Amino acid sequence: MTDSSRKTAAVIYNPIKVDLGALRTAVASAEQDAGWAESVWLETSVEDVGQGVTAKAREMGVDLVIAAGGDGTVRAVAEGLRGSDVPLALLPAGTGNLLARNLKLTLNDMPGSVQSAFKGIDRPIDLGVIDIEREDKTRDRHVFVVMAGMGIDAKMIENTDEDVKAKAGWAAYVGAIVKSLRDPNELHLRFKLNDEPTKRATVHTLIIGNCGSLPANILLMPQAVVDDGLFDLLLMRPGGALGWIRVWAKVAWVNGVVRRTKAGKALAGEHENDGDLHYQTGTKFVARLSRPEQIELDGDAFGKATAFRAWLEPGALKVRVPADAAR
């Protein structure tokens, strides 16, 4: 049990991603400055990437969970916090830092992030939930805070060398992208968005996004907002090499640069859909594939799925942000 007279935080950390000595020093200083009790320290492992230790933290009655690690750690901790009122603070320490990036949090100031964890405010954001059906008809449930995807992005993650990723960071995905683009297989699916009639589609990539900004100035989903109660659906089917060039130009330049300013949005116009990219919004999505396909959640491979059901839980996760953070 924790000290009931003072608030207590649990630090859930990936030992591979963090400088534990520096982190302990920063947390000790911040918790003392904020008048909190000594924090609980819980380490993730290959067997428990975050859900189990988060459940343990909840049982101990902590007032805050601090996730120190990459996107996988953040996603697993968020999964463990689903259904609770305990806020999540982020100490970005990975390659992508996708949720922190979309919340416009500082990515390279660990002491400052620790101070914000203890003295910040809570911002409710939406939480994606997905039931994945496997080839043997079993199902497993997970959450995603950024996006769930199939097609090129899932194959890219599956093809990424983890050793190269650890050394080269985001650049490690370049080779994986090239390898994935050589795959001629497309996704053949039947899907239902919200209460619309069931449709059929053949696409290269399908992404359900809670937020849409990626590293390297890529704005994949320009209208995605992390707390609007909607997810953004992207269906991508570029026509040949020229189509891929158009897609890259749109997500890296038009979306990633032009649409980031008010004047740029006016210049780009409201129309986003074309023959290569199709966007929609929704709150629930069901799909069945013609064959088992790779699926990814928040940048981590989650094996193959034959079908899945995804939905959004509005405001279901509280994230600790700096007290002076602007929307």
C-alpha cells in the first residue's frame, strides 16, 4: 500500500530505453518539490511490457502512473489504465514518441517532463479499443492511443530490424519501407463504418487514427484530433510508382508543411480525398479480410488478423500535460 497521507506516483519504466540513474534523481527531486510521497518503481520486461505492472500499480492505489519508455510502453500502460481514473504522464524515451509528439509535449527534456508529471494538469483524450480475430478464431482485445493499421505500414514494422532501429532510430524504417513496397499483395476486405452499409474495398493500406502526426514531418491524418470523439479512417491505394510519389508529396509536403498554417489550409483547400487517399471519420469500424494480414498498433507488430472490430472511447484516458499547455 502507498502512503495515504500524501499522493504517490508509480514509475513504470523500460530498462532498455531509460537512463535509470538520471531518471531516479529527477523523480526524487520533483516528488519532493511537489510534496508527494516516494514513488513506486516498476520495471517492464519481455513477458510484461506494461499491462501487468500497471495493474499492480492500480492495486496499490497510486495517484499517477508515469510511463518512461517508447510507444510500446505507453500503449501497454494505457491499456492497463483503461477503466480507471488514474492519469498517465509521459516520459518520452523511444524512437517515435508518437503520443507525446501529437500532444506537442517536449521530447528531449527529461527533467522538465518529470516536473510536468507532478505539477501538470490532466487532459482527457480518446482511447481506441480493438478486438482482433486470429486465424484460429480466437480473439484478443487491446487499446491504441495513436493508430491501428494494416497493409504497408504493418509490413514495414514487421520488416524493421530492431537492432538497426536501436542504433539509427527512425531512419531504420527506410529499408523496411522499400522492402514492404515490393510486396504485391493488397488488402481485400469487407468493412462497415458506423451504421453505414457493408462495403468491399481493395487497398494497399488501412489506418484507423486517433491522431495523425508522425516523425519526419509527416502529417498522415491532417484532421485527426486526439480528443474530438472520432477516429479518422484512411484507405490508401496509390496507382503505381507515380501514385506513391503523389502520396508522399501529400503527406510530407501538403499535409506536413502547407496545412500546418492557417494560410496554408486556405491554400490547400478543404478537399482531401483523391484517387490515392480516402479519408472518413467514425466511432466504430468492423472489417473482415480475405486472408490473414499483418496488423500494427501504435508502431508495434501484433501478428496477423483475419478480422477486427475497433471503436473509440471518448475521453477515456487522462494524460498529464504541463500546466501552461495550450490546446
